[in-house]
Amino acid sequence: MGMTKKARDYQEKMGTDMLSALLETDPEFAERFADFAYDEVVNQDDLDDCTRMMAVLAALLGCQGAEAFREMVPAALNMGVTPVQLKEIVYQAVAYLGIGRVLPFLSIVNEILSSGGIRLPLEGQAETTMDDRLEKGNQVQVDIFGEHMKEFWKNGPEESAHINRWLADNCFGDYYTRNGLDYRRREMITFCFLAAQGGCEPQLTSHAAANMRIGNDKQFLIQVLSQCLPYIGYPRSLNALRCVDEAARQR
């Protein structure tokens, strides 16, 4: 039957040919996937292309879709994601996925940027030092989650209190304070990391609520999740939808 015109047009807009080989070996599958992901899904809502691509890249990091990520990075750059934003997405993923799962993706980004003539390293985006990262990271927690997070890093049993401190100084102080992405985009990609990797529904519910608190409302999160669905599948998408509903009820 061939792809729909809208699917062909969107693939041309992305400037990537991720399905070209599959059209030769698995044409029925490739055409149906393209019609779904590049027509039905992208035309479901009015998300801008840059936001959609940020969400998809974060989801591919979360589900460890390295080959698809490699194909989607040029598309993201073509659709308005800047090299700095691209790097910030990958850097922040370390706090939620760990360097063991993120390092291959950072290598992919460096390879693509270098081959495109972009000189590395990019301009630095850090806004904290080792002396003030704890204070500023805790302030980010307060800004995003609320006043109950003030000095939250001091709470908890003595034997594990250091982990709450690391959450403030490392996760939020080292990453969320950086330039390149604002809080709303950082919380959106965190939502995508958590939804895509699965198995961390309490944290996903918490970050869904945080998204809503800073302006990424329930409808926006459903739109983002819908765009990620072709890349992470139905079970994790439905789990994430349940977490969004729960966060909305709690609010």
C-alpha cells in the first residue's frame, strides 16, 4: 500500500531515513509503523517539533534504544533542538539512568556533532561550584517540588542520609542548575526517562506531580507520553498514564 502522504512528508521533514533498510526487507511492517508513528501519532496533538523531539530522545535514552537514538539525533537537530540542548538531555540522563547506560549515547552524540562540523567541547553551561552546589541544588528542589523540600537533604536515617544529600547536590545541583534547558523542559525529559525505563513508578508519579506544579499540566504530559509511545511500547506507556492520573488526583 505504501506510506501515507503525511508519513512521507514528516519523514522528509525529519531528514532521516530510519526505515529505509526495513522497507526493503520488511515493507509491510515499515510502512505500517511509519503510518502510525509519523502520521497518526504526530498529528494527534499540537506539540511543537522541538518539544516532541526532546521527549523522544529522552524516551530512547530511558528504554536504551541506541540504534533508534542514533537515527533520531539528526532529525532532532533538523527540527530545532540545539547542540547544547541535545547535550543537556544526555547529561541529565546520568542522574536517572546511570553512566553505565548513558555513556554509549554520549558517544553517539559526540560522533554526530563532530561529523557535522561542530567543534567540541561546547561552551560550558555549569552554574554551580563544588562549594555552592548543595545550596543551589536544594533551592531547585524547593522551586520544583515545594517548600517541604527545604533542607530535605538533612532528613532520613543516619546510615542513608548521604543519599538525600547527593540527590540535592548531584542530581539537582550538578544538572538542574545548568543553562541550556529550563525547569519545565528538564522536568519533562525526566518524566520521559522514568516512563521509558519502567520499574520506578513512585518516582514517576512524583515527577508527574512536579511537572504539573511548574506548568506542564496533565494534558501536556499525556501529549508527551503519546509521542513517546511508538518508541517505548504500550505497557510502559499505560503505566506512565496511570502515574499521571494518580499525580493529578493527589493535586
